[in-house]
Amino acid sequence: MGEVVWARAVLMLIRKGVDCGLTTAVTLASVIALVPLFSILLYVTYKGLGTVLTGGLSIFTELPPPPMVEGGGLGPAIVGTLIVVSIGAAISIPIGIMSAIYLSEFSAGEPIAYWIRFFTNVLAGVPSIIAGVFSFGLIVLTTKTFSAVAGGAALSVLMVPVITLATEEALRLVPQDMRQAAYGLGSTSLQTVTKVVLPTALPTIVTGITLAIARAAGETAPLIFTALFSQFYLPFDTEGPGALFNQPIASLSVLIYNFALVPFENQQKMAWAASLVLLGMVLISSIIARTATRRNM
Amino acid sequence: MPEEKTNTFSALTLWVRWVNIGFIYLTCTVSVAVALWVLAIISVLIHDAQAAFHHFGMAFLMSSSWNPLGNNGQGQYGILPQIYGTLVSSWLALLIAVPLGFGVAIFLTERWPLVPPGLQTLLAFLVELLAAIPSVVYGIWGIYVLIPALVPLTMWLHVHFSGIGIFSQPPTRPSMLVAGLVLAIMILPTVTSLAREALAAVPPDLRQGSMALGATRWETLIHIILPTARSGLVGSIMLGLARAMGETMAVAMVIGNSNRINISILQPASTIPSLLANQFAEASGLQVSALMYAAFILLIITLLTNIFAEVLIGRH
């Protein structure tokens, strides 16, 4: 009898021990997972903040420095990122919203909706470098020049699925009663969508679009051989709007890539300053977008 | 007079109806176009890779020469080292990210006596933030922080385990190991959030039943919850794998871009995306076509992995 009691006690102890050990392991995993995040945030701030502060406002306007020359700034890269991302947004926002409207409003009971959603998800999984290769093949090889438009088109491949899926989710959150009330008053589908459903879902849609834009602003791979890089601002004064189609254009992310790998300390400093600016833009917009949605729901 | 009124009215309603139907068809067309976009990408790659398909055929996948001046100046290309590097670096990333990500996911979905739910929400948010950091920032951090920090570890591994193939050669600063580590950090949010969704979807009855029979928390997790969530968990691994294989900038900055197969993970290597990133801007002629061929292979591998993951996760 005594042996059985002993055996039970030992078994219980082992079970408890295994339980505690595994609990410690997952707690440890959670702590380890946070180390890279804080390391990156702190180190980028530490390396970039000095340059940004000593440069002051001129960091945001001046041209990037040649090797071994102090000073300089990120002007063309910041403007370039804004231009290329705007082109990407201009292509992908209408497409994404229209596609989402079909999926959420007009595709009820259509088997094709399943496949559209499936392939939109597949498109979301296309590696970002492939988006660049696609735009290179379609636009750069055709126009024989690197350009802001080629870069924006590459980014739109990445933005469309994100915007589509986020917008569809936002539209689905709109209560069915509101649609029925609109139809009951004699509205057409077009009127119901544009005057009732879209305005109601707008805050959530804006969140999805902000996240897509933030993600696109940080992308490098789609730009390195479509938008390429430039030390200067786009020559709008001599070329007009055509400069968007026939000139390579700078961007923050490509500047980081180029300057991180050179042996010149002043350019490395610029790469860190650009990392801080880019990280700040991307993180702040995604944090705002995320907390905003949480409040809505 | 009344007749005229009716006429304008019906003409107007007719017009409104036509616009309405047009709108529905327009959204449908756009939606189908988005779905077909993947096919458009594939056909552009196939079209531009024709010359390379014709020149190299399947030997492209088995050869390890990348020489624009070879083959009498025409160029001789093959991507075996890049295929090897893509697979090894992404599997290395999984080896680290999956246990870590599953651990975090379990920590986030369980209720713990000492952990307030607010802390779990905060942790989930912080892990998600890792996904928002641009790839190129991971790259510059990898070069200036991770690589120097890893030197003692890689030296130690080489000195003590040089008998094992993967540690057999003296460590270099950029290497396959660094690339694997950076990739692991980058796919951690993907693996964690999908694993968390899979675990949270397990019906609470199963847990309660198991606990009622006297199982401990971890016996319940290991025997009931993880097996029930199996397909979602495998899906999270596959999606992480697809992300890792397609990731470009961070890898191109820390892997060393050497065009040969080296069994030692302490030595430089190359992946298909890093090859594309390094060569495309300056390529011309047959080299462009060879790069398109490489991009086509990468797209097919990642698409198949992705589709497999989507089917497993089944979230349509």
C-alpha cells in the first residue's frame, strides 16, 4: 500500500515539475521575442538622433552628401518616398475599394467570390521583390527608363491585396439593417453603397489604407530596380510632370540600402538618420491606425 | 402633360438602373482583375524569361555558374547555390522562429494566475510591431549590431564543434547563420499571430473536459489543444516559410552574397531574392532573362507554399 502512495506522490511531483518547467519556457520565449524589437528601436534612435538633431531642419531639405563631406540631408529621399508611395496609393486605393465592394456587397452566393478572395490572399503572399521584377518587366523594359511610376506600380502590387481585404472586413462590419433601410427607401445599390455603406465604414477603411501605405513606405526591394535612386530632386522645372515617367527617383529605403554598405562614415550617418525618419514614419502611422481601430470596435 | 411627365420619369429611372447595373459589373470586373493579377505577374515573368528557358532549360536549376562573360561572351547562368541558400536560410529561420513563436502564442492564449490580461494584450501588440519595421532597417541593424554581437558565439561554435559540417569553416562576418537569425526575427510576428489564432479557435469545452478529468495545464495543451489546432499551426509554419523565402533586403545585406554552396552556415551564401536585388539594376541582355527565370522559380516556390498554407488555415 505504502509503495502505491509513494509512486503516486512521485508521479504527481513529476507532472507538476513538467508543468512549471514548460510555463517558465513560454514566459522566457515571450521575453526573448521582445529583445530584437527594443534593440532595434533603441539602436536606431541612438545612432540616428544625433545626426537629425545636429542637422536640424536642413536634414529634411538638403541633398545627400558625397563621400567624406560633412552635412547634407535627406531632402530628395523624403520627397521621393512621398511621391512613389502616393503613386502606389493612387493606383491601389480605387482598385482595392472597388474589389472589396464587389466581395462584400454584390457577391452573395456567388462561388466566384471564394476564388477571388483566395487569389487576393495569394497575391498578398507574392514576395515584394517579385513585385519589383513584375514592374521592371512591364514598365522599365517598355519605357527603357527607371521612373517614379515604375516604382509606384511595383508598390501597388503589394498594396492592392492589403487594401482589398481590409476594406472588405470594414464593409462587413456595417449592420445589415442600414442596407435594408436604404433599399426600403428606394435607393439603388449604387446609392446604398456610396451614401450609406461607405461613409459608415470609412474610419475602418482609412485605417486599412494607412497600414498599407505605412508598409509600402518601408519597402525597398520593389524600388531598387524600378525607381532606382537619385542624388537630386526630380527636375520638374525642366521636365514638367514627365519627370515622373522618365527619371530615376530617390527614396528613404533605397538610400539606407546604398549608404549602409559604403565605407564612408558621413554616408553611414545619413543611413542611420534615414532609418530613424523612416522607422518613425512607419511605426507612428501603424500605431495610430491600430489604436484607432481598436477604439472603433 | 401627364404623359410627358411619366416619360421623363421612366427615362430617368431607366438611366439610373443602367448606371446601377454598370456599377455592379464594374466592381465585379475589378475584383476579378485583382484575382487574375497573379497570373499577369506569372505571364510577364515567363515572357521575359523565354531566352533563358531556351538557352539553359532545366540545367539552370542544377548549375552553379553565374558568369556574364562565360559561354563565349553570351553569359552562362545557373542558380543552384541560390536555391540551396533560399531553402537553408528559411529553414534555419523556421528552426528558431517556430518554437519561439509557438511559445509566445501559448503565453498569449492561456490564462495565467500572475499575468494580467492587459500585459498579454501589450505583448501581442509589441510582437505585431516587429512586422511593421522595414526590411532595410533589419538589414542595417543586422550589419552594425547583430553581426558584431554574434562574433563570440560563432567563434565558439567553430572552435568547439568544427567536426560538425555546418560549423566546419572559420566564421565570416556576413553569413548564412546571420541571415537565418534575421529572418527568424522577421517571421516571428507571422508565426505568432497565426498560431495564436489557431489556438484561440479551439473550443473551450475541450479544455474544460480535459481539466475536469484531472489533466494539468500542459497535459491539456500537449494532448488536446495543440493536436486540435494542428492544421492552423502547420499553416502558420508554412506562411512563415513563404515569407522567409521571399524576404529580400535584410538578407541581401547580411548574407554575404557568395555564389557557391558551402555546407558551413558560418560562411557567406546567397539566395534567389538577394541575387535579384544585387543584379537587376545593372543587368542587360541574356542576364535579364536569366534573372527573370530565377524570379519565376522563386515565385512558383513561394506561391505553392502560400497556397498550401491558405488551404490549411482555411480562412475564406
